[in-house]
Amino acid sequence: MLGNRFTAAIPSSDNPFEMLLGLFKEVIVHTSGDLEEAIEWLKQLDEHYQITSNDYTFDDFIQDLKDKGYIKDDTTGKGHLGLTSKAEGAIRKAAMDQLFGTLKKGKNGNHNTQRMGGKGDSSGDYRSYQFGDTLDKVAMTESLKNGLISGGIDEFRLTPRDLVVEQQQQTASLATVLMIDISHSMILYGEDRITPAKMVAMALAEWITTKYPKDTLDIIVYGNDSWPIKIKDLPYLQVGPYHTNFVAGLELAMGLLKRRKSSNKQIFNITDGKPSCLIEPDGNYYKNSFGLDPYITGKCLEMAAKTKKAHIPVNTFMIAKDAYLQHFIRSFSEINGGNAYYTGLNKLGELIFNDYLQQKNKRP
């Protein structure tokens, strides 16, 4: 008897290497790139879940990581192992797949503006043919349909009035600076907040570079001071015994954006703490970890006004629930005109992704 036979779904079993590789790409972020510690974690997971066997041992997995170009021996000759650029790229892609896995694949391009015409992505809208439009811009199917409606099949004629051209949305590039708070509070209170921040940063970096190659992304970290880091350094990022110098981060972010040619610019800030540090004109640090210092917050609000004057919105993703800190961020955002989000760690990536997509680019 012909036909299809349906049965209960039979789950496919991943091979041990793929299963361990997936765990490896996630664990290495938690260990801030410490490969030896990550391997110890993986050994414990392997023993608990019995991923490997006599046919494929854990030593076979380590050898495969070497053979496939994910790890390499340290050149110092001390027997240590290190990550390769291939591994760093795989970690970023894994972060992107985890956070943005539901995205539909699209063509490389940029963000749609409200202005029509010129080169860009198809909009699905049409306008009448105008003198100067090239023939390759004519939407032939729609134009022929107009001719049939006008004259019918028996007296079909295609006149200039029937010709239509498909509207195309112009595209514009977007320059973004992502600020990450690496003050000590990012690992205090029994909660690891830096690892989700790193995951989001890696996912955002991979997503922008693959989907929007004309956009730019600079990543900076800030504690007592602020400095830029490279995308490849994200897995190794760690917090330090730092206070939170919000002003230094914003000053560096504005300096980086001034060098970018894009007319559309924005700053993302991931933080869980309060501003507690400034660098005085004489180079000394002014610090106060108790409550919200009016002197420090005043300088922060001045920066909110400066970034607004420069037409740079600052979108803050606050991963703390203290009411007085949320009030400060709300005041900052009201002055700057950017957005403020008060979110848990599990929603951080989704919010940043949505905010990135929703940016309305201004006319170049």
C-alpha cells in the first residue's frame, strides 16, 4: 500500500565532538578565555553526563580541537594551550545564534530610511515612470498588468502612462559605540553580570559585521578609566577592582564617533551600577561609592546634554533594580533623549537587538 507512515519523532544524537564543542564555546566565555579552566569544567560535565566513551575519549576531543584549528600550543614552550582566531570567531557566532537565532536571514545592507529613491532595498511600492528613469528600473510585470487593464487582451497597448518604477528605500550606515561597565559590582552580590554582557557584545559584533557591513561598531570598557577593546578580545574580558567612571566612558565614546563618517550615531551602555568616579582636571581621581554623589551625577548629566547637542542618543541598559539608580538613569535619558531600559540579564540581548533595529536614521 502506497503512502506515508508517520511515527513519533526520533531525536538525532549529536556526535560527542559537536556536543562538547558547543559546551566549549559557552564555557570559555564564563572563564574569560582561560582555556585550562574551561577544559576542567568540560571534564566535569563529561563525567557527569557521560558524553565521551571508550570509542571517543576526552583526549580525542582535545586532539580534535587542535586538528580542526580551534586551539593551539603556546609558543612559549611551557605546554599551555591558547585559542585561535577561528575559535574566537566561532564563539562570537555561537553567541549570535543563541541570542538572535530567530532572525530571518537577509541581504547585506543597512537600515532603511524614510527617504525613497536611489539605490537600496526593494520597498514593494511603485510610482509612475518619469523621464530619465532607466529601463532596468521599470517593473515589467506591473507595467504589463496596467497595459492589460487599460486596453484588454484584444487591443493591448503599452503606453508611457502604464509604465511604473518600483520605489527603493535608500540606506544609511549607522555608527555605534557599545560601552560595558567592568566595575567590581558586575560580579558582586552572587550574580555574574559580566558574562551576559560579553555574550551580548559578541553577538552584536558578529551580527553587525555580517548583516550590516557598512555599519561600524566600537566597543569600550570603563571602570576608573575607559579604553577601547577589539572584538577579538571580548571572550577574555574581566571585571577589575574599579569604580564606575561613566563620564570617561562617554567622553571616549564621543571621541570615537567623531571619527566616523556616518551621519547616524548612537551609544549603547550596559551597566548595573551607579557612577562613582571622576577624573579631575589635575589627573587625580574623585571617588565616592556611597549613594549618588551630586558632584559626580552633575557631571554625568552635563554629558547627557553634550551628547544630545551632538545628536548622539545614549541608550542605557540597566541591569539593576535599585529605585534610586533607575531614577538617575531616567533623568539622564530625559536630558539626552535616548532610551532607558531596566532589564534582567535574560532579556538584555533581545532589548539591544530590538533597539538597534528600531533606530530611525536621519536623512544624510
